[in-house]
Amino acid sequence: MIRPLDAATRAELPHTLPLWQLAEGRDAITRRFRFADFSTAWAFMSRVALLAEKLDHHPEWSNVWNRVEILLTTHDAGGLSERDIAMAQAIDAIEPPRIL
Ligand code: H2B
């Protein structure tokens, strides 16, 4: 079992992860990405997949052609945990080519 985020860390989320939003109706964060085309979106997803395996933390996500939507939450914690912050920061650090 992983501990859920404490209240102070949660309150700081807009500053810690300014590119992510709180999900509606879930204790989760989301970010939407848009790329030049499907191939670029898929290349990005491949990198996220490798990160997920490395960090042992897996996104809920979807892809429609050049768009990718990622939702992060920690199933073992029943909501947000430090693992989601670490994963979001790792995703944010992926180099371009990415968002248009
Ligand atoms: N990913 C996410 N998002 N939440 C988890 O609780 C989680 C995971 N748990 N990836 C990991 C894998 C766990 O199931 C394995 C056994 O470490």
C-alpha cells in the first residue's frame, strides 16, 4: 500500500505541476498533448511507456490520431500519491518534438 498525498502537497499541485489539471470526479491528474501527426504522438507514447516500466507506474491514457490524453492516479493508494507527481514530472521532461 502506498500512502496518498498529504494535504500540503496536494495544495501545492498547481505550482508543482502547472501543466496538469485535477480530473473531474476522480482523485487523479490529467494532461492533454497534441502533436504534428500520429507518428509523433506514437513516438511520445513509446517514451512514456518506457518511463512507466522504469518507474513501475502506469498511466490511464488514450490516443486519437495526433492527440494523447494521460490520466495519472495510484491504484495501490486509491488516489493521488507521490508516484503520480514523479511520473508527471518525468513525462514533462520528455524532449520535443511534442506539443504543437
Ligand atoms: N500504476 C499505477 N498507476 N498505480 C499503481 O498502483 C500501480 C501502477 N501499481 N503500476 C504497480 C504497477 C503494481 O501493480 C506493481 C505490482 O508494482
